[in-house]
Amino acid sequence: RRQHNLKINKKKVYRLCKELGILGKPVKPKHSYPRRLANNMEVTGPNQLWQMDIKYGFIAGLERYFYTASIIDVYDRSVVGQYRGKESKTEDLLTTLHKALLKRSVYTQGTPLVVRTDNGPQFKSHKFRAFFENNEMLIHERTPNRTPNKNAYIESFHSILERECFRCHIFMSFEEAFDVLDQFMDFYNNRRIHMSLYGYSPAQFIEKLEKNEVTAFKIAV
């Protein structure tokens, strides 16, 4: 317009491009996985609310990252499932989740389980949605944007993992990192005490709870 004193606008550009056959193909809108927002709820026992998230660690010897996805039971603080690998694909997370559900007999329990995540691409994928749609005992919630407090228990665990495991080691290989992580998870679930669990580890607390040797409580999240 300024250089050549042309009378032109977007409609004229569209018409000229159409006549010349150089119009780009229209972009089809992508329909994203609709989000069920994390709701306030009261947790009164295990297998009512799990929180799931992804974290990465660093392999100094290779200058590469590895990924770990953890699932924590909000009530008894057990890490019921964990994936670690060089990638973090939706299929890997679903396999980890499925194994945890089998281990804790969730498929056969009488009440639904809520699995809460953030809005990472794996958790927004159609494969992740389909997994929950095909399992009526499962409900998937995603936290609102910029609200890590809605996923506080898994965020707290990953803080512990960073402070007590990752910062204490310099990993030279994937195998070394995975071995150290496995050892830490055995310690966390079976021996690391939690004052919120009457000073017991998650495994010890579950055993005491099943024998009615500790008082049950409620958690508002």
C-alpha cells in the first residue's frame, strides 16, 4: 500500500490467491480431551484418590535426562506405581497405571477411584481418555492451570525424591540411575516414616490400618 499505492485488503488477497491456485489447505480444528476439573473431596481410606505426575532426572555421565512418573495414594502415602525410562510416552504411563490398579485390586472394589493429574500432554491425550472411558471404576480429574496445590501430595513426594535421592547422587548411566531409584522407592514405601501416618512407613501404616491398630482419619483435598 505504501510503496506501490495499491488498494488491497484480505478479501482481495484471498480472491487473487484462489484464482492463482495457491491457497493453503484449511486447518481442521483439533478437539482436545475435555477436562473434568479437580473437585474438593474428603478422603477417608486408601484407593479413593491417587495423584499422578511426571518428573525428570539428569544423567551427568551422558548429559541426558531420564523421566519418572509416580502415582501416590493420598491417604496412605504409598507410591503405588512408578515408571522410569528414557522417554515418557502415554503408553508407558498407562501401563504403569494399569499395573498399580491390579496390584491394589481397584478393578474389583465397590467404589470408584479418582486419579488426579495436571495438564501435561500425556494426560490430555485421547489414549489416556479412552483408558478411563473403558473403565467405569475410574475417574480422571485434571487440576486447573497454575494450581499445584490441587496436586500437593505428588508434588511433595517429588520434592522428597529430588532432595533425598537425585541430589545425593551423580548418575553416570541410565542403569545406575534406575537402580538407585528402585532402592530409594523400596526405602520410601517400606521404611521411611511419616509423622502424618503415626510415625509409620506407608507399608507399615496399611498393615496397622487393616488390623485396626491405628485410628482412621479424614483428609480434605
